[in-house]
Amino acid sequence: MSHPHTLKPRQLAFDPLAEKRKGPLNLWYYRRIADKSNFVEGTYPSDITLVNWPQNDFYLGNLHEVSETEAIRNFTRAKQLSLSLLYWLQTEAPRPDGGIGWKGLRMRKDIVGTDDGLAKYPYIRESRRIRAEFTVLEQHISTEARMEQTGKSKDEVTAEYFPDSVGIGWYRIDLHPSSGGNNYIDLDAIPFQIPLGALIPQRVENLIASCKNLGVTHITNGCYRLHPVEWNIGEAAGTLAAVCLQKKEPPRHIRNTQKLLSHLQLVLKQSGVELEWPRVRPG
Ligand SMILES: Cc1cc2nc3c(=O)[nH]c(=O)nc-3n(C[C@H](O)[C@H](O)[C@H](O)COP(=O)(O)OP(=O)(O)OC[C@H]3O[C@@H](n4cnc5c(N)ncnc54)[C@H](O)[C@@H]3O)c2cc1C
């Protein structure tokens, strides 16, 4: 396959029989969800892997903001792309022994509970987002942008400090090709915080954003959409809801009242949620 950024040829392996750590990245192990060797013999007849690779990222159309007919068409095309990849793996993918195709590969309808063996619902990497009280921008967290703004070196630069922080996260700004026509974007980001303002909508009262729906942009979604960050966002959203009920105050009022905000942050800290990275300080 080609490198997603440079389009230069790139070698990845696909070999369910290989030892895990030999040679180039072996995609069989990339998202393997069951390793039969971890279980009592006979529990699993074979390993199980989840295939969500660049090869079956579908970006030729949208499921939202199109007619129902168009959405169904795109949904079907996305499924066909995954099935085409499977067919190629079964029939034409080169094998280390010089042969082609992995004949034993099969869909696990029994595991996913669908008639075609595909997931129950497509994974949508970037979701709709609220218009939030505060939106995290590239210039708050991108290494390059922060270096430009602050004149600091790569080693010294820190992300924008958010006094209403309800958690932390870190990942690259990693955007896959979009149905809007953008190619991969991959930029360095600095360890960042999750501002409470990004969980609170501008217009609606008593609605709290979670997972990918918070106040980020298309660009900053690229690093707030990851497991650890979403988990922290969920913890913060749940804690905020509990504090709102306890104090009988809406989320916006908690954020705008220093005493209540400090209380929420204390509850989070007491529950083990980190609110800042050790080196992130104002100024
Ligand atoms: C195919 C795919 C690939 C991904 N790739 C990556 C990746 O490479 N790297 C990465 O970091 N992230 C990746 N993600 C995203 C990652 O999985 C999510 O960010 C993460 O799982 C979000 O965690 P969460 O706890 O917020 O939500 P979830 O993991 O969705 O947990 C929510 C839980 O709530 C339960 N639930 C829902 N409604 C109710 C209800 N009414 N009552 C009780 N329980 C309920 C659900 O059953 C579920 O167990 C991927 C996701 C998918 C689907």
C-alpha cells in the first residue's frame, strides 16, 4: 500500500500465522480482539481481529445532511468496500510462502450479531459537535502553532492553559481523509487540557456534551477523539451532571461561578481525574 501522507510505497504485513513482532507492522495483530492462546485450549477455534484500516475508510459520501436515499446508498457502498477488502484478502493478498489469499478468513456473524458479519453500526470517526461556550482551536494545542505564538522551542512549549479544566489528554492531530475532500492531516500536538466550556452548549440549557460532540474544530477533533480523551470527557460530563443535581444549578452556572467551578474540580480530583499536566502552567 502507499503511505497515506506521502503516497510513497509502504510495506505492511498481513499474516495471521506470523510471530507478532517480526518485520513490518502485521495488520492481523493491529486490532486483534481475541488471542486464542490466552484462553483454555478449545475456547476459541481461532483468533479474532477487527478490520478498521485505511483501506476500508469510506469517504466518498456522507450519512448525514444528505437525503435518506443517498445515506442508504453511501451506507451500502461503505459495506461493499469492507467486503471487497475481505474478498481481496481471501483471494489475492500475497502470502509469505509465495501463495495468494488467506482462504480461512471468515466473517464472525456469531460475534457481532449481524446477518452479514459487518458491525452493527458504522464507526463515524468525526461526529457532529455542539456550538460550545468555548471551542478548542489548533492554536491552543498544536506544537507548531504554539511555538510560533510564544517563540518557545519545541521542548519548552506548552498548550494553552484552561482554568476551567476538567481533564487532560494527548495525541497527535490525526485526521483521516474526509468526505469533504481533505486528505490526511497529521500534526504534532502538545499534552492538553479539556476545558469545561467545551462541554457546555451556547444555546441549550441542561445539555452536556460528551465523547466526540464537545466544542472542538475539525482540526482539534483529530486529537480529542481518542479513547483516553473520550473517557475523561465522559467522566467529566458525568461528574458535572452529578454536581448540577447536588447543587441544583445548571451546567453553565457551575462554570461561571468560581466557587461552584472549584467544587466541581475538587470532586474530579478526589475521584482521581488529573486536571493538568505537570508542566502546564499559566504564563
Ligand atoms: C472501529 C473503531 C475504531 C476506533 N479506533 C480508535 C483508535 O484507533 N484509537 C482510539 O483512541 N480510539 C478509537 N476509537 C474510538 C474509541 O473506541 C472511543 O473513543 C471510546 O470507546 C469512547 O469511550 P467511551 O467510554 O466514551 O464510550 P464507549 O466505549 O462507547 O462506552 C459507552 C458504554 O455505554 C454503554 N451504554 C450506552 N447507552 C447505555 C444506556 N442507556 N445504559 C447503560 N449503558 C449504556 C455502551 O454499551 C458502552 O459500553 C475507535 C472506535 C471504533 C468503533
